[in-house]
Amino acid sequence: MSTPAALDRREAGPPAGVAARAGGLTKTYGSGETAVVALDAVDVEIGRARFTAVMGPSGSGKSTLMHCLAGLDTVTSGRVWLGDTEITGLGERELTRLRRDRIGFMFQSFNLLPTLNALENITLPMDIAGRRPDPEWLDRVVGTLGLRDRLDHRPSQLSGGQQQRVACARALASRPELIFADEPTGNLDSRSGLEVLGFLREAVDRLAQTVVMVTHDPGAAAHSDLVLFLADGRIVDEMPQPTADAVLERMKRFDGVRKS
Amino acid sequence: MLKATLRSFFAHKGRMLLSALAVVLSVAFVSGSLIFSDTVSRTFDRLFASTAADVAVSPKEAFEQNRGFSSGLVPTLPASVAEDAAKVPGVEDVHLDVEVDNLTVTDAENEPLGRTTGPPTIATNWYVSDRSPVELSDGREPAGAGEALLDKDTADRKDIGIGDKLNVIAQPGTFEAEVVGIAKFTTTNPGATVVYLETAAAQRQLLEKPESADPEAGDAAPATSVSVDAAPGVSDAQLKKRVKEALGGEYAVQTADEQAKSAAEELGTFLDIIKYVMLGFAGIAVLVGIFLIVNTFSMLIAQRTRELGLMRALGADRRQVRRSVLTEALLLGLAGSTLGLLSGIGLAAGLIETMGLLGMNLDAAEMVVSWLTPVLAYAVGVGVTFVAAYLPARRAARVSPMAALADLEIAEVGRPMRVRAVLGSVLGVLGAASFVLCATADRTRDSAVYLVGGVVLTMLAVVAAGPLLVRPVIRVLGGWFPRIFGSVGALSQRNALRNPRRTGATAVALMVGLALVGGMSVAAASMTKSFDEEIDRTLGADFLVQSDNFGPFPREVTERVKDAEGVGLVVRQRFAPLRVTLPDGEKTSTSAGAFDKELDKVSRLEYAEGDTGAALAPGHVGLQRQFARDHGIRIGSTLEVEFSNGKKAELTVGALTKQETSGGFGAAGGFFLGMQTLEEYLPGGQEAVVFVNAAGGTDVDRLRASLESGLADFPQVKVRDQADFKELIREQIVVLLYLVFALLGLAIVIAVLGVVNTLALSVVERTREIGMLRAIGLSRRQTRRMIRLESVVIAVFGALLGLVLGLAWGAGVHEVLALEGMRAFAIDWTVQLAVVIGSVLVGLLAALLPALRASRLNVLAAIAHE
């Protein structure tokens, strides 16, 4: 339970603790000669109440990393912890519960159930769990994302940006330990994209949430606290306090590596 | 384009599977019933052709007797006919035939050998000719009285062997016979239980000598017919002419072809009924199949909107798109028809096997597949698929090239349903009007026609308007889901509401079968209640003595009843098949009941005019007022009546009853007359019912006991009080009802496939959505429940539509029955409740695989799916 005092953690200094951690994380697809190594002994820590971006060229393993950290995918070897819980080795049922109660998701598209209105979509994970949302927190999330007068709209009545904001609110509503966002701005125009990124930033700054975002847009990555660069299944670099230009420069070097 | 079509067909073959199954089932039913009836009629044609004598001489019968109301009289001819026939030039051989079916044969345990329903028990005389359908497979021929052969099928079934004793309860008297041999059918055994006796013994022990027998015929015992075989070089027709000349016009003389033809005709009516009933159900299966196919194609096209748009963008014109979809339908139809035809052959084989269990041994038969069967199979299979795919194909052709570019979800969801609303209301109003006409019509036939019209119109109305009813009904139906099943319940309800067209079409397919079940059950319940009331109102006797199949029994039974201790009054009833020429010139074949004159003491007939005494007086007759009115008959009218032995009489109408039930089909007019009148014209029949009243001061239970012990030798008859009699009637109706339910089962199976289909395709369509739900924490079990609840709500929706429609149809059927005098209306709520509960089970069953599939969905693959 966060108290209002704990919310402005950014001002309170560097983040305390680790939200998720992986050690020797390896993921291979197939076997024998056709085996593809998606993740190659990755060690990573995701800082609590921070906004981490994961970047890398296509096929670098960034989505796989996110899926493994979120308990969506099984690992070939290595261990993954969410907080103090080791999630490698958990059964399907425990993983489902873990995702439901402790993790929030945002996807590139098809984020919302077309049959439910915005509010119902936002509270869906808690409804599934049979828990009541904390009304104060919910109100705060809805307010922060500017969705107050859109709550009874169906997804088809909302713009793409509004839909993604609803998805963002859904990820935040259960106050998860970790939010994973997979290309959240990929399907949005630049203005809506900026808006959504702003909200993610605010979720970290004002609501003390932890966000991990996979993207290949340097501009989006620039909103994060830390960028992790992946290539060929390994974390090859990281960049604190990134700017769009710096990220772009770094990404160009991947192209160079590949061309040579 | 064709290549693309073929690719698409094979790419979607999994999704086509259930539609194909519907085609297969429909076609299988159509072709199976055709093959079965062709096989049976061919088999019997052969049997008749091979066993008929070149020329047969038999007593003249005025008209075909109605088997349900047999007089129990065996028409005979004197044995001298055989001697006369033998003298005719060109005759090679003459045989006397004695064959009766008005008897019961029991084993040592006093159990009848024959079955209560179905094929009869026959006793006949044994002689061997090249026409015999049987051969002696074991033992020896019967050499005199007290010896018999038994057919092998019965012997095997009843475990009777050589040396066992049989009891033959024949009209002249019961006698015992020892089985000395077993006769095996070399051709098809039609299922009868057959006992063979030595000819002289058969003549003496099976046949009564007619009282009016010509004294000059001397002591020669009668026969039932004479078989005459032609010498080589003499044709059947020539022989027939000569025999006829020699014998005069007193007897019926038929060639082998004519005998086979009349036998086949008799059987043909029965086979036709089976055939049309089965084709009727095949029709329902086809109808339900159409819904399923329409739905599948609509869904496939909705899913492929983009692909079709791309084809249009690349330059395919509308006709090409439409043709492409129709080609897929054609392929589906061809594949389904082929499999259906093969399944139909299997189904026919199964039916033949079933007939074997019922006693009709068709083992020797080879299956007949006439050219018409495959033609019809393909016509039905391909035709149905084509028709069903036509609308979706047109819709596909309307997909704009823009669809390839736009990110449309499902294009058809939002389309307004104004056309459906208008069509549904118009059809509904017409249907309702038809039902009103049905209720107000005076004649049964008109009323029945309006009923059929009303049924078809209201069904089409619901088919058209079904999708419109989805929202309001499912809102209410699934309204409590969220409260009980939480958000999973809410999701299910919303999913069912999501595409009303699809939900509607799926539910409507289920509705058709269930509406028929509901309607039939209302009709059956109303009939039962009417009969119950009728029995209460009119039956005054303490007991009825009657056989289980309502058939006549030997007169000795009546003697035993009269002799039983405590019996006060006995009133006999016989049936007399009649042909009546009505004053309006119409001729009607019916059956009259003949009663002893104390009828009033065992029955409470209500008369409009006249009384029992007047109706039963010699030379008089009574009938229903309504029938009399319809045909211009009044008290005192004379009716020209012909009995089954060809005797004609002028009977005076003595009384008109208020009786409303006609007493069963084939007994139009409710004619009844005095036993004395019947004996005068048609002597020697058997009683079908004996009414018994206790003597003063005798306890009915004591009477029952004494009757039962007195009748112990006649296991085919039972002593029944009113309650037992009601139960007997009820059982008859229930058996019929279950038969209909079993056949409707097929329509329901197809409808269930439809629900499976809809759910399976919905799961595919919502792959991403389900993946997302799983990602954010919906457990596998919750996923399964979500699909299951959606399925249940669709099924229950279908069941409710079906029930409402079924009740309306049942009420319509009741209006028709009321014109036949069955006025009571009753609803069997257990059946209605069973339908609703059954539909929940259907929903759960249908959701089994789709739910499993949804819950096993690979979450990562689902959210990455593009």
C-alpha cells in the first residue's frame, strides 16, 4: 500500500530495490543445428519505480526478454525473480495468478475487449481475480490519464490514443509491481504516442510504478530513465538519462555492426 | 482465380469440417432411407415372385381389411375346389393351402412365441414344392395331428428344439403339438413366427367349418386357398382363364404376377409410410444443416474480409469473388455428398440389422442402390450447400477493395437488420393468421393444411427475426451471469450478444428440432388426456378383456369369461370392416363395432337422437352425429353397406351419438351395430373386446382374480380395469412419441454441431483477445468457463425460442385434434423442462472442444498473431 508521501519518490532520490531480476537467462528455440538462441545468458535487474526501455534491432531478443520476465514464456535455463518470488519453475496456474495480481500489460494493439466499456476494461484484471478495485487509486489513475468522461465508452467509440490510455489505466489499476509495455506507441500517431509516453512517465514519477517498455522508437526510449540495448540475445549496452539523439546514434552503430 | 479458391478451400478445411459433417448427416439420412426402402421392397418383390403359385384360387374378399380392426374371420373355400381345379387341362399340380394368423402359439411356459407388435404369428400346412420359401433343416416332416414344425428364427430366439411341446391357441380350440422338425427360411424371413402342421391336421385344427357350408361338400374340411401349378407350355394367364371358367365366378383367381403385385402393394403402403417419415426427418436434417452452412460461410467470409478486399484490389471483379466462394461451396457439397452417400449405405445396413432384431431377417438380402439414390444424394448435398452459400457469397462480392487496407474488425456486425424485422413481422403475422384459420376451420383436412402453413410461416418468421431477439432475450437470460459467475459471466454474456446474426442463426438451428419436440409432446399429452377423459366418460364396465395388440382372440376366451365365478354381465365387441356408400355418393372404408345389446350397462354412450336399442336392432346401425351431418345422413336413412366377405346389406340408421373421438384412424364415422346384425352378414368372427361387470355382491378384486385364473391358458389376453386400460392407451402414444423424438435427435445433433462450429470459429476469431485475457491473468479454467457459458446461453436461447414455438405449434395441432374429437389440451411440463435442462447440457457438450482449445491457446502466439 503506497501512501501519498511515498508517491514522489523521484524527489526522494535514487530508487530503492529491484522490481525484477534475471540471472543467466537463456532462451533457445528449436534444437540441434536449427536451434536459434533468442537470449544468451542475460543478467538484468529492473529498478523499482523506474522507467526502463529495452531497445535493439529486430530479432535481438527484446520481446523474448520481456515475455520471460513477465512469466509469459518459459526459459531454457537461468532464473527469473519478480520481487522476492522466483518465477522460473512456477506452474501454469501460479504464473497466471502472478500475471493477474502482480503484473500489468500494454500491447501494441488489440489491447481492449470490444464488448466492454472503458471502465470495465480498466478493472478487468481485478474483476477476473474477483477483487474490488481500490476506488481512491482507481479515481486517481483515471484522473491522471484524463479518462474521466470516457469511462462508459466502448473501445470502438474511442480514438487509438484514447484506447491506449485505457490500456495504460488497466495496467495501472491493480497497482502491479511491474508494468510491461510492448511497443505501446507502435500503432499511434506521434501526438497520441507522446501523450501515452507522458502518462507512463507520470505513472513512474507520480504513482511510483515500475515500467518496462520494449520499443524501437528512439524518441519513445528517450522518455525512460534507462535504456537497455540488446543485440543477438545479449545486453550489449545501457544508457541512463537517454536523449532521442543519443539513442539514435547508438542504434545506428548496430546497423554498422551488421553491415560490416 | 481457381487456384486461389482451391488454396483457400484447403486452407480452411478444418473450419469446413463441421459444415461438411452437416451435409454428410443430411445426405446420409436421405440416401440411407432410400436404400433401405429399395432393398426391402426388392427383397419382398423377389420373395413374393418366387413363392407365388402359378395360379392361386382364394375366397373373394370385397376389399382389403384394415389390420387394426380385424374381424378375426378367416375366409375359406371348400376343399372340393382343389379337386375341381385338378381336372382343368394344363394343370400340373394342385395344393391345398391352410394359412391363418388369428391364433397364438405358446411354449411350455405359456409364453407366446410371437411378438406383441410387428409381424404376426402364422400357422400353415406343410408341403414341399419348388416355391417353398423354407426347407426342413432339422428333424422330419409333421406326420399327423399333434406334430409341428417351427421356423428356425423363432426356434433360435425362444430356444425351442425338437421334442419341445407347443400350445396352439386356435379358433376351433387349443391343441398341443410336439416340435418334430425345424424349418429354415431359404429367402428373406419377413419376421413372422411360423408353425407348420400336416395338411389334414391344419384343416381340422385351424379352420372352423363355416355354418353356411354347402351340405354337398360333405365332410371335406375347408382350406384358405388353392395353389395351382401349370404344366409346361401353359402360361399363367391361360391357366387362370381355364381355372376361372371351370370354377365359375365364385372365387378370386390370380396369376403369380397378380399375387405378387397385390402382396407388394399391401406391403408397399407400409414401406411408403416408413420412407416418407424418414425422408421427412431427412428434410428437417437438411433444413438445420442449411443454417449451419450459412453460418459457417458467413463467418469464414467475415474473417477473410481483408483477403477478399485484396483480391478485389488486385482486380478481381465481384462475379469472380462470388464464384470463388460458390466454388468452395461446390467442393464442400461434393465432398459431403460423397461421404454422406457412403454413410447412407452404412445407415441402411444398420437399419436392416435393426429390422433383424425386430424379427425381419433380411440377411439374405443384397443391398439395392438404385440410380436415383446417388443422384438425389448429390442433388441434396450440393444443392443445399450451394443454396446456403449463396447469400454469404453475395456478401463477399460486396466487400470493397478498401477492406484490404482498412483495419475493420468484423464488417457485418453493425449492419442494420431492418429487412429482417420487416420480413419477420410479415411472416409472423401470416403465420398467426394461418393458426387462426386452423382454429376456426370446420373440417379436419382444412385445419391440418392451415396448421402446416402456420408451422412453416412461424418457423420462417423466427428464422428471420431470430437475430433481433438475441439482444433482448440474452440480456435477460444472461443477466444474472455477472452476479453468479462474476466478470467471466459478464464476458460470456457480452460475447453471445456480440454478433446477434451469428448467435441467432446458431440458436435457430437448435430451435427447429426442439420446437418439433415441444409441439409433438403437447400433441401427445393432449391426446392422452383426451383419451383419458373419454374413457372416464364412456367406459362403464368393471373390466375389459383384450389382447395387447387390440387384435381379436378365439371365442373360447369369451366362454371362459362367462364361466368365471362372480361374472354378472358379459358384453362382446367385434370389429367389422365395412364399405359404406354414403347418401352423398361417397364411398368410405371403415370399421364398425358390433356389440351385444346390453351395451348400455358397460358403456355410457351419449345420444343426440335414438338410443342403444335402436342402433343395435337387427338391420340397424348407429353412427356419430357430426359425421352424419357432414354426409347428409339422418335418422331413418338407409345406408348401403358391404361386408368384407362381399355380402351387401341395407342398414337403417337407428341412432346418432354425440361421441366425438372416432375411436382411432380407419374407423371413420364411429359406426356401430348389433352383434345379431353382424352375425347375419358376417358370421364367425372373433371378439376383440369383452366387457365384464361383476355380479351383484361380488367384489371386483375377487372377480379379477377369478377372470385371470380362468384365462390363464390365453396369455395373449389381459384383464384390465379402467386404470389399466388408460395405461395401455398411454403406452401406445408414448412409444410413438419416443420414436419421433429419436428421429428428431438427428436434427438436434446437427444443431449441436452448429453450436460447436460457431464457438470454434469464434475462438479462432478471438485468438488475440483470448491471448490478451490470458496474459492479463484469466486462468485456463476461467477461459473454459467463459466459452462454456457463452455456449450455454446460446443453447438455452435456442431452447426457449423452440419451446415458445413448440407450444404454439402444439396448440395448433390440438385444434386439428379437437376436430377429431380430442378436445382436451395438456402440456407435459416434464418434457418442456427436460428440453431446457437438455439444452444446458447441449451447451456444455458443444463447448467442450472449443473451450479446451481456447484454454490451451499459446498466449505468446496469440498476442503475436497477425
